[in-house]
Amino acid sequence: MKLAAIDWAILVLYFIFVLGIGYALKRYMRSSEDYFLSGRSIPAWVAGLAFLSANLGAQEVIGMAASGAKYGLATSHFYWVGAIPAMVFLGIFMMPFYYGSRARSVPEYLKLRFDEKTRAFNAISFAAMTIFSSGISMYAMGLLLNLLLGWDFTVSVWVSATVVLLYIFLGGLTSAIYNEVLQFFLIVFGFAPLVFLGLQDIGGWAGLTAALNDVATSRGYEAGAWTQTWSMSGDPSANPMGVEWFGIAMGLGFVLAFGYWCTDFLVVQRAMAANSMSAARRAPIIAAVPKMLFPFLVILPGMIAIGLMQNVDTTGFALPAKADGSINYDLTIPMLLIEYFPNGMLGLGLTALLASFMSGMAGNVTAFNTVWTYDIYQSYIRSGASDAHYLMVGRVTTIVGVSLSVAAAYVANSFNNIMDMLQLLFAFVNAPLFATFLLGMFWKRATGHGAFFGLLSGTIAAALHHGLSLPAGATAGVKGGWLQAIESYPSEMAQNFWTAIYAFTTCFVLTIVISLLTRPREERELVGLVYSLTEKPQEHGVPWYGRPGPLGAAVVGLSLVLSIMFW
Amino acid sequence: MSQPAGLDVRWPLGLLFVLLGALLLGYGLLLEPTQATAFTGEPPGMQVAADVINMTWGAVLLLFGAVVLYLARRGRRGSTQP
């Protein structure tokens, strides 16, 4: 791929805006609350788009297109079954406690609701996780730019890290949020023409279905395996994902999606920066509207690519192979960009891709500096200092966080397996977390000891299940079965879903049992933290579209319609 | 409602898209239609020329940016009134 002057001009223009926003916001950063929480001043729609964008990192754009190619439209389960209900649940039921408790972070809520040790467990694992995910994101970007444009890995990593560092250092969370809004629109406007041109090329939806039916039958599935969703989920062997309806609904829909969208501070932080309780609750629901349509933006390109590849003789399009001979699905979006975009548009598409990498990175860095400064530094290292001190610590932490991410990117570059193992470890920590929050927010009897030991056992249960099971065709090791493979799953995805189900159930049951055996907290200490002891927000005289409840119901209804349309 | 963040995000958003749109539109107009041949290898039934797609999408971005700037201006007027 060769860039022309126009492509560079677009890229440079974007970078000027990114840094300009940081610079323009610098003078508004007067207190640590401005820096870490945007002074709780962000309008609902801005918080909503940032909420969505923080998750629109490399994994989302590159990974969802890759899954679209690999598994077809069933990938949309991650949206219509997974994300949408969880985002609506967060807005309607959980946001009142996150926002209303005045906690400054998700770990801090755990401290207010439970105790110090539960907070510490969550804060430390979360902080480590953000650094490594940001590092992996950077590593993926460096690799991709090297492959596509021949850019040097080191230059790519350092330039993007420096840009992200500068705009967060200057403008804090507000700067990250504003840039996420820009990134959101860039990604939409950068990838929409790709889908349009691709669909034109393959002969519209009918042409795509025909090509994908060939893909399905040539791989031993029924014709609709790539273009239908639920109708192919009766048996794990009927779809390329290798999961059946129960695993999808429970593992992905209930445990994994709710665990991520409702408890991950990376996204929740955006909603917590909103300017009112009502805005904070509407933010994730507003985000759910575009999220619902994202399968058409990020999954469809993958389906188009694999359809084109099926008829490679006439289309001339093929995804490159990896060193081991398997298809490199991760290159779906970049290869389509090269195929369809002329210079000019190519610059826009590339900018959108870079924007997605940077939004993922920035989300991790802002979440890291808040959790580090408030939940670790202020709590265990130095409490009682002046606000200016913590603002300074936040800025320094931004530098440290970005530097550690760069280091992590280099670690990933040299020891791929270490990063796989770390990601695995974090998956164990995250899997049971939603049970803790669910009980914490809706059962006043849940105690600190119950939460902590429930969480710990859930994590151990996840690790045990992983160590005792193996996806088909894998060898024991990072993929599982490192204790002894007594259970076998048709795919890695099925194994993941079941790991999550075991972890959640263990944490849920043990938290209840241990809570009942330990001394409950005084009810007056739990006001504002637990559903039954908190006054419901008043919404008299607010039109339906301004109220989270009806808005959320409308969003869930719409995503149900989409599910049925593509049943 | 608490203190607004000081800078309405719609200003940079609108401005960025107006400039991006102008760049693409201008570039599309400058391209010679003859030399701007189809850019894909051998696509059946699709020959979108580079000048057309740059111009069209440039115009779309420009329009989007202009609408956002208009909304930002209206928002500012709204906030100065009591």
C-alpha cells in the first residue's frame, strides 16, 4: 500500500486536532476531580459516545471483523445478546449506585459497599490489566502498520504512545472523552463506505448470502451457518463458533457481557463523568443505540471478505496466510481498505484505524491513572495530601502508565506466550466479578468477607475449569488442560463461555453462604449503596426519551427486532 | 447542572469534519477523471472511480461537519440566554 500526499495531509490534520483538544482543555484542569472525573460536567450524549468509543479499540474493530469472517453473523451475539442488555441494565439499575454513591471509581464503590480488601483486590488486578491491554493494543498496532505500510515497529509504537500521553497529560479525562467523540465519528465515517463498496462488489445482500452459503457448505455446515444466528445454535456442531444456545445466553449474554459492561471501570468511568444522575444513567443507553448497529460496520466487512475469498478466481481477493499456513483473519479490515479505497479515502480509513487504536489505549490509560491515584496511592501510600498533590500524581501516573504500556508492547513483541497467559489470568479475575456487584447492589445482607472470599473462589474456579478442559484440536498449555484435560469443548469460545459460567456460579453461591455466616453491616451505612435502601430517582414531568427506563426498553426492543430479522 | 467543561466538543468535531471533507472534495475535483481509473483489481460489476468516491464522501463529511458547527453555534446562543 502506498500513501499519497493527500493521505498524509488527512493523517496530520487529525493529529493536530487530537493534540489541539488536549492543549485547549489544559486550562480547565484545576482540581483532581477535573482531571480524573471531568469535574462531572459531561453532557449525556458526549458521555454516551465516549462510553462506546473507549471500547472501540483494536480488539473491537480488528477482532470483530476477524470473527465475522471466521464465525459469520453469529458474531452479532456479542452485540444483540451481550452488550445491549448489559448496557441498558447498567444505565437503569446500576448507575444510580455508581453515580449516587459519589464513588470516584469502581474499586472505590467496592470499598464503600464492602471493605478495604475487596477494593484492593479489584484495584490492583484492574490496574495491572489496563497496562497490559494497552500494551497489547500498541503491539497489535505496531505489527499492523509494519505489515501494511512498512513503518518501523518502534516508531509506530512511540509516536502513538507520545500522542496519547500528551493529550491525556494536558487535558485529563475530558481530553480523552472529547477525543473519543471524534474517534467515534471517524470510525463510522471511515468504515461505512467500505461496507457499502464491499456489498456492491459482492452483489448486495443476495450476493453475499450466496457466497457465504458456499463458504458454509464447503466447510461441512448447513447453508445458512454464516448468515443466520439463533437458528444455527441448536447444537454446537451446527455453527462455526461451536457453541449452543445455552452457552450463548448464559456464558456470553449473562456472565461475560454483564461482567464487562457493568463492572469494567474503563467504560463505566465515562458514564461517571456525566453532569447529572439522569445523564449518567442515560449515557450507556444512548451508547447502546449505535452499538446495536455496529455489527453492520465491523462484522459485515469480515463476512464480505470471506465471501470474496470463496470466489477468489473471479474477485481476486484473498486474505494473506500466517506463517503456519492458516488464514490471517486479523488483516480483514486492512486488506479491504487496500482493495476498495483510492488515495484520499485511504487516508481517511487509515486515520479511522489509528483512531480506534488510540481510543483503546487512552481508555486504558485514563482508567489506570484514576485507579492508581485514588485507589492505590491515596489509599495505601499517601493519604491526606492536598488536592493539588493528587492532581500532580495523576499527571505523573499518566507518564508512568504510558511508559509501562510501551514496555508491555515490547514484552508482547518478544514473548507472545507471556501476554496470552496474562490475559488468561485477567479473564479469571473478571469472570466472577459481576456476581459480586449483583449481590452488592441488590442484596443488603451481602458482607465484605462474603464478597472477598466469593470473588477469590470464583477466580480459582475459573482457573480450575480452564486447567481441566481443552478446546478441540488444542494442545495442553495456554489453551487449557494444564492440570488434566478431563472435559473437551468444540471451540475455544465454548470453553471461555463455560469458564465464565462456572466462575460466576461459584462466586455467587459462596458469597451468599459466607455472607450468611458473617456479621451483616448496619443498614444505615448502606444507604445509597444498595437498591432496597436507596431512594428511587424522581422523574416526574420528564418526557419518556429523557427517562432511562422507557429509553432502555425501546433499545432492548429494537435489538430484539434485529435478532429476529437475522434469526 | 454543574459547571460546563468550558469547551463545547462540537466545535472541534465540526471543524475537523469540515476540513476533512474539504480536503477529500478538493482532491477528488483535482483528479483527472481519465487517470482516476477503477482502483480495484478486477471487480465484477463495480467500477467506482477514485475521483467520484473522494468527491462524494468529501461532500458528505463536509455537510456533517457543517451541521455539527451549526448545532454548536445554536448551543452557544442558547447558553448565554437566561
